Amino acid sequence: MAQEFKLKDLTSVDLKNGQKQEAEVEGIENGKVLLVKVKDQIHAISPNCTHYGAPLKLGVVTGDGRLTSCFNIATGDVEDAPALDPLAKFEVIQKDGAVYIKGDEETIKAGRRNLNLKCSPKGNEKVLVVGGGSGTVGTVEGLRAGGYNGHITVVSREGYRPIDRTKLSKALLADVSKAAWRSEQFYKDASIDIVEGDVSSIDFGNKKVSTSDGKSFDYTKLVLASGGTPKMLPMDGLNGDLGNVFLLRAIPHTKQIMEAVGEKGGKKIVVIGSSFIGMEVANCLAGMKHDVTVIGMEKAPMETVMGQQVGKIFRGLLEKNGVKFYMEASVEKATPSKSDSSKVGAVHLKDGTVLEADVVIEGVGVRPSTDYLKEAKEVQLEKDGSIKTNEEFIVPGVKDVFAIGDIATYPYHGPGGNGTPVRIEHWNVAQNAGRSVAQSINNPGSKPKPFIPVFWSALGSQLRYCGHTPDGYDDVVIQGEQSPEKPSFVAYYTKGDTVVAVASMMKDPYMSQSAELMRRGAMPSKSEIQKGVDILEVSVPVEVKM
């Protein structure tokens, strides 16, 4: 039952448009709301992001009424990844020299509004989604939240409901119930059928999808979101011929890794690959008191994306946690353990270095999971096995088919993009693409949802990154503290005078502000930043220009 709750120590709300203020709710332990003024109106909403609980007082308010990341202030609804649940919204009442909100105690404590997607499907419309990852979550929840009342079926080879895949490398979660975004009951109530199956072929003419176990599924709209398949190195001992050599992509992989490393610590673990997955899993295992070594081909970890200077910061953070590095190194092979010839015992580098290993984890990238399309004459795969789409993620040449996530190559219109075809392997990108497709299905003819790629990583400190560098970058302007002891910086990646990407660590909300400015074509130039322009002082225009 809704009632009035007084906000502590407030006699009135004195905010300018775009300003926000966190306030305590009297009479509710740890009860808080965020007051925001936008378009001359005061709103009260939940104070933390419903994704991982980041304080929204550090978010960015835009002129069109968004609070990143990324909610509609007037309604609390989700407008952008990564959050799934909307914020709770409360009426604000100012009277008798005090400020009150109207709501119920349970909702204030929950800090979110439970998303109700209950539906009883009607008619002949059938959306079929291939894959069970982030793109699928964005698609199916976007469809139901947008009013779609047709049938929805998800065919996934993983055999379980969609999970937060980022927790696999960051925390090595091996329990579906802890990694899943939603309960099984949630999908039942929403009439979203999740079926285990490995898609083997698609008859686009008859709109039918077949699986390797002989099942078939009809569709009126098809969304291909089959994700990536992790690669194994084609070398002796590393191509599946020795035990305790693992990939990392799904729950079974984390289960196998955790069973092999045990709970006592002290195992010698070699991680091949210094990309985000390799670095995150190395950091996680080092935190479990294992002896971890990372092998990378670059001069610094994640150098291709982040640059050498920033890569060195990440290396320092992990070294502080006990991780050892062999950089600019090439792997030759792995050899069996002397005590058990069926399992790995060492990794050999081409320079003759031999690294003892109880466990090896390969983090050397993924390829698009599109084997089921190799015989399809209607779809021409790109050289990397991906599917080319337009801005709406529509697959040319076939009717009512979309492709999103790791398998999609789409035109990028962010800073420096100019429509360049890109394939981006980010959880956030896949979910936003799914939301865009849901919008296109629910509202035919609507413009595609504009978004800037964003990702985050846990490497001792929280890294945040926005933008993309399809044509590379020629300079990095770093402002702030770069010491691994206490990193606090913003890095601007530039191509000519254009800022094409921004990374930050312990500098919220610089990344969120950058992403919103990029969406609107208002990001300051490299020369402006070098002259002292602070992007937090740049107002975010209303109009989106993507």
C-alpha cells in the first residue's frame, strides 16, 4: 500500500535542470532515492543501477531525459544495456517545509521495479531466436516489454536459460542459478519457450529451422544470435589432445576449470592469451591463491585495443595480485605431465622457455558460430564467418531475418566510423542490438536504436570503455594517475583530431558522459581536450546524431 515517506534533512528540492541529489528515506533502513530535475520537473527514482548496483548519482543526465546507464527518468524504464530491470519511480510531494515521496516500503528497499512480462501468446506470429546469450536477452525482453504478444521460442545449444556470461571470466561462476539473469518461472510467465538444440540448417524459403536431433521450428521472424565458438590453438597438446587444457565460454567450462584447480590454491596455471578473457580469468585465479602465468604475443596486455601505456597499467594491477607475465612470447606446444600422461604438464615457448602447468586455459579469441549457414545459398558469409547486416541488423537477401551479437558485421556510425562494417564481441553491444531488433519488430519502419559500444572489465579496478576503433587510432591522450598502486585516469583514443574511444578507471562518470556526447556528435576533439576542456563541463545536447 502506497504511503508518504519523509526525506531526511530536506526542506525543499532546489535543483537545476540536469542536476541530481541522493536522499535518505526516513523510517526505512538503508532506504534511499535519487532526486533528478529534468525538463523543469522533479523526479524521484531508485538510486542504483539495476545491473550491478552502481550509484546513479554518478550517472549522466541528458537533455532528453535519460540517466546513464541507461534509464528513462520520467518512467524508470530501461533504454539501454546493460540493465534489465527498470527503476522504481515515486511521486514527489513538497509540503509544510519538508519533502516526501509516495510509495511502498518494499519497493523502496528493493531499489527496482520488477519487470512484469506475463503474456498469453495470440495469433500466428512466431519469433524464433537462435542462441541463448546477451543478444537473445535483449531481443526477447525487448519484444515482450514493447507489447509483442506473439509466440517466442529460443533455441540454444547451451541447454540452460540466458546467463550473465561476463561472470564466467570475472568470477568463474559454475552455478547456473547464480549466473542466470532470470528464473525459469520468469520465462514461463512471459511465454518465452527455451529449447535445447544445436541448429544444423535453415530453410529460409519455407521459414523453418532444423536442429541436429531432428527437430524443426517454424518462424515468421528469425533472429540469429548464435554467438561465438572459442578457438583452440592448433598445436600439440593444446588442440584437445591433453586433459586439463580448457576453453572458457560456458558453464560447463567453468565447472571443469574449478574441478581441476580445486579449492586449496597452489596450482600452477598457465593462461594463454592476454586479452580481456585471459586477463580476467588470470586475475580471478590469482585471487584464489594459485600460481598464475599469462602468455601474450603483444608488448603489453590488451595492447591492440587499449594501447601499450594502458596495457602496462593492467599488467601492473595483476602483478600486484601475484600474476606473472611472458609478453612478446610465442607458444610452441604443450607436453604431458610426468605423473599422468593424459594430462598437461608444461607449456613450451618458442624461445625454449618451459612453464610447468597443472592447468592451461586458452583465451585466444572466438570465431562466429555460423556453421549452420555454410550450405545456405541465400546468405553469403564474410571471410571471418560472420553475417553482414544493415543498420537495423537485417540480413540482406532473406526476408524477416536479423543477425546480432558476435556473428553480426554491421555499419558503425560512431565517431570515426562513417558506416565502416564492424564486428564487435561485447556483451553490451549484443544486448543493445537485440533491443534494436525488438523495436523494429514491434514498430515496423521505426529507426534503428542508436548506441555507442560500451564494455567494462574487472582487473583489480573497474575499467570502463566506450567507442570503437574500426580504423585504429594514432594517439592516446591519458589524463590522471597511471600507477598500478592507485590508478585513476581517463584515456582518449584519437584518430587525427577525432576522439574515437574513451577508457577510464576510477573516474566515473567520464566514460558515460563520453558515450552520450558521442551519440550526439558533440564529443570534444583531441586538440580541445589537450587545451584543457573537461568533458564533464560539456552539456549533453538533446538531439542524437547517429
